[in-house]
Amino acid sequence: MIGTFHNCIACAQCENKMDLRKIHGFQTKCLRSILCIPPPYTSRIPNATMMQSSRCKLLSTILKFKQLLLFQSIATLPEDDVSRR
């Protein structure tokens, strides 16, 4: 279930720290829902502890890796390819 969650988020873009903060908040909220963990103000389980126990990578790390793969695939295309424009 968590793998599907990560695949659905793979197309987002991170522009600045505020975007990263929103993405991390969204990730923890979704993981808490998937793992049936109440919100942090109710359960007193910090987001960092919840992320460690779920053994998930941060979405920002996954997004940066996927963006690098995309840029690599574009860079290896021929110069006259339509996708490079």
C-alpha cells in the first residue's frame, strides 16, 4: 500500500523549502492514515518517530531521484528530438 502511495506522488515538483515542508506534511498525514496512527497532537507520536518506524524514505528524496532519472533520459536523447525542446 505504501509503495502505491509513493508511485502516485512521483510527479510532484519541489521549488523551495515551503514546498518541501508541505510535501513532508502531506506524506506524514497520508502515512498516519494508512498505518492507522492518530494525529500527533492526539497520539503524542512525533512525525520523525513515525517515519522511522514505517521505514519510508522522505518524498523529497524520492522526487529528487526521479527528477534526476528524467533529466538523464532527456539528456541522452538525440539533439533533434522533439522532447528536448
